[in-house]
Amino acid sequence: MDKLNYFASFWLGKLNLKALPPNAIQMGGAIMIVSILIGLLLFITFTKRWKWLYKEWLTTQDPKKIGVMYILVALGMLLRGGADVALLRTQQSISVGHNMGILSASHFQQIVSAHGTIMIFFVAMGLMFGLINLIVPMQIGARDVAFPFLNATGFWLFFAGMILVNASLVLGDFAATGWLAYPPLSELKYSPTVGVDYWIWSLEIAGAGSLMAGINFIVTILKMRVKGMSFMKMPMFVWSVLGAMFLVAFAFPILTVTLSLLALDRDLGTHFFTAGGGGNMMMYVNLIWAWGHPEVYILVLPSFGIFSEIVATFSRKKLFGYSSMVWAIAAIVLLSFTVWLHHFFTMGAGSNVNGFFGIMTMIIAIPTGVKLFNWLFTMYRGKIKLDSTLLWFIGFVVIFTIGGMAGVLLAVPPIDYQLHNSLFLVAHFHMMIVGGVLFGDFAGISYWFPKIFGFKLNERLGRLVFWFWFVGFLVAFIPLYILGFMGATRRLDHYSAGLGWQALFVVAAFGVVLIGIGVGLQILQIVVSIKDRRKLRDVSGDPWNGRTLEWSTPSPVPFYSFARLPLVSERDAFWAAKRLKQKDTRPYEDISIPKNTPLSMVIAGGAFALGFGIVWHIWWMAILGLVIIIVTIIVRSMDEHTEYILPAAEVERLDRMYAAGGSN
């Protein structure tokens, strides 16, 4: 028996039959995840797509394909996050008085943590990096990013983190600590199961991928702009991405260190954050928010850039106040590191500290307001086309303004003392992230969809999608402001019948239903658009087709992006070329293209093995994963043949084919 126990302990660590889901709802979630995975594998096998999938997508280093994969993963996680919030709102609507609802208290808290983690790290970040990969290289006239292999590795680490966070549905549990896992609740004494470990290592792995992507795009923008594109001729989306990527480069190392210290507390018995051992839990709170508040702007700045492109295009005007928009981005980047303490005004730092951070929080609203007025002035007296793409911007203005005013209110420390742990804060945060980030990402997908896939999304369904999302969002979150004033706290899974809160929770749940219909219509919109793609073809001469360089390429964009690197003399390069009727007669040149490689996937597989092994204390697996990562990096560094040459004659042939619509 002792030998059997030793054998099991060595090979399986803490993993045993008790790790299986303990109740019907969790078992249902596990079965659903496993069924989807098996169904997908069977579909690929039945359609004989493995070879094509491996050669064209899984091993690619093309940023356009990597961008599509980011978006597909993020949309899949949007469905998972939506299912989580449906359970949460159902529980809050019916768990009143003697009715304890459908979820246990612990399971409810796990879903809260999973929802926040997935929506921030695997939906918002995924959509953002997807659009950045698709558009930024083309907007600066580059055929690729600075480090293609690093870019592919960043995506696969993001994917590995996503798999690890979803593994908690099937084996073990997830953190019941909230999505930022404050100690002492996240310390081993109070969270002895593997939930917090899943949270730590999924974010460590995905965060490493985000840091790689951030550094990669900083170098790409600074060093790979086409000749003639000075800094003040860059598209506003590129400026916004540059600001966000600088924030990634400075903020994500803080997250990595913070999670590593918490992991050391849990696995090696250190006491960085345990007060009883000489540590300080408030150090964790400072560190996590020193990353956390810049993270808000990491997500929202690219959306600001998307809205800048959309508003100018659908108003048929140059963007109003370009220089002030650039300086507003710079101000937001700098000020975002000066406001983190407003997340914990109640810690007792004193009036001087709270006063400073309250003032800085109000000041950072100024550059955001500058951008909002510039967008509105761009629309003023413009020839506006009220496309469904522009509707996302209008919805953003309404929701973001409401959320922003609530944020300035929370910047007043005495008010924050009353509202800091209430649903008022939840409503504010969601209005900033969903209204600012998701609406921006949806607008960007709608705007650039014909450029990437060669046909437009169905406009009628696109309008329905917007209205269900917009109305549903207001119905879902306006009641939370009211509940916050009434004293309803965050992460509340049960409350007394005498408080009079149930009606508002029911209204909020109905709002989630409306959003769910919107998500269903988004899926239908894509299906219908694919079916009717011949009717929805993109027209290259369409005057609404953008102002920047990516629109000068065929639709969909060839794998080499530009047959000839574009000429840039003005800020709105494509618009100027159309106006001047410029024709490029330069000779074609050879193009260097990165070879496909599976090594990025291998590194991500090693990272998953490392994370899963540490979570379950399967140390041989963790060591094996680390060895795989190190060996693969060494093998890649010794490979001298990472590119191939596309001859000029072949480039010319392909360019003529794409120009004639052969790619369609």
C-alpha cells in the first residue's frame, strides 16, 4: 500500500478522483467543455482538415492569421464568460430569504472569479491583440512584425493560459477569491485547494505572452514604419497601440512578480504577504493595482484608436485635433501610473495620500474628455453614414460617459468610503470595460471585417446586434447603480427578502438575457454573411473604405500584405492616394517571408505542462515542461533558415491575380 501511495503521489501529485466536479452544475460545465472539444476534434478529422490546419494556421507566423486566431479564441471565451454571468444573475434573482438558489456560496465565488479573469485576460486582451495583429503592420506599411516568432509564441502562450483556466472546470476548482485574489484569502491557509494555483499560473503564462506581444509591437511601430511615415503621420490607431504597448511593457512585469511572490507563499512557505510571518498583505494590493489600473488603459486605448479611425471614415472628414489626440494618449499613459491607490482608499493611508490620488483620478479624465470632444467635432458638419459600425461608437459615447461620471464620483474619497465594496462599483467598472473596450473591439471587427475576409457583415443583423447589446447593457447595469446606493455589496450570492432588492436583480438578469440574444445574433450575423458573401462583397472603390494604408491592399489581404511597400506623403495616406489618383509604377522586388514553424506551439505546450504540474504538484511534469521550453528556445536560436524568398516575378503574378479578384 505504501508503494502504491508513493507511486500515485509521484506520478499524479495531488490529483485524484476527488478532483472531479462535485455537483450537477459543475459536472454539466465539465461535460460541455469536453463535448465541445471532442466535437471539434471529430469535425476536423471527419473533414480531413488536419494537414491544412497544421500547415496554414497552427504553425503560421503571419500576423494576419495570428490575429484571426486571437479573435476566435476570445469570442469562444466570450461565450464561456457569458454563461458564467448567466449563472450569477440567475442566482442573485432567486436566492432570497429561505430560497438558497442554484449555486453554493463557494461555487458562486468561483464563478465570480472565473468570469472576471476570463473576460479581462482572455476576451478583452484577446480581441485587442487580434485587431492589433491584423491592422497595425498594414497601417504602418510593414509586411510583418519585428519578431514573427515571438509574436506566434505570444499567441500560443495566451492559448495555453486559456486552456489552463478552463481545465479548472474539469479537474479541481477555481479561485473563490475574486478576480484579483487578495491575500490573506488567497494564501494557502484560507484557500488550500488548487483554485488559486490555477488562477496564478494561467495568468503567469498568458501574461508572458502579452509581454512578448507588447515588446514586439513597440519595436514594430518604432522601427518598421514605411519611408515617409513620420511619427506625426501615423494613424491614430497606431498611436493608441503604441501607448498601450508601452503600458504593457512597464505594467506586466509587475503582475509577473506579484503572482510569483504569491506562488512562493503558497508552494514554498515564504511569507511575502502573510502578516503572521512578517509579510504585508497591503504590499500585494499595491502591486496588483500598480498593474491593474494601467491594465484598464491597456485595454481601452486601442479602442480609442479604433473609434478615431471609424469616426473620421464615416464622417468623411479628417480627424479633428490630431495633435491634441496624440498628446492626450501620452497624458493617459503617464497618468495611468499615478492613480492605482484609488482602488483602496479605505486602507487608511491618510487624507494627504487619498487626496493626491483622488485629484490625479479626476485629472486623468481630462485627456479622455479631450478625445471625446474631438470625435464629436469630427462628426460636426460631416457627411455621416450611420452604418452599424458607427452605432457602436454612439453607444460607447453614452455608456462611457455615464461610467466616467460615476468614476469621477468614486474619486472623491468620502464617497468611495460609502460605495467602495458595492454594486455601484461593479456597474462603473463594467461600463468602462464593456462600453469602452468591447464596444470598440466589436466596432473594429465590423469595420475591418471586409478587409480581412473579403466580404462585409450583414448590415441589418449588425444593427440588431448593436441594439440588443446596447439596450441589454443599460438594463443589466443601471439597476446595479441603484442597488449599490441601497447597500448591495459585490459578490453577493444571497440576501434577505425584506431588503427589497429582488426586483432590481430580476431586471438586471433580464438585461443579461437581452445581451445573450445580441450574442446569438452576432453568431447568426457571421453565418448569414458567410452564406451570402457574394452579395456582400467589398467594393474597392467604396468611398467609405477608410483613410489609411491597409485599405490600399486587396480584400482579403494577401499573405505578403503589400506587393510594393506603399508611398506615404500625408497623414491619411490612402485617402490622399485616392484623391490624387496616384498609380504605383515601381518595379516589384523580392519579398522575404518567415517560414512556418511548430516551435511556438511546443513552447506553449511546455508552459502548460509547467503550469499544470505546479498546480497539482506533479513535479516531474513541471520539470519536463521547463526542459521543453529551454530546449525549444535553444533549437530555435540555432536555426539559420527561418525565412524564404518570394521572387519578384511571383509577387507580380500574385498581385495581378489579387487585383483581378482571384483571391476571392
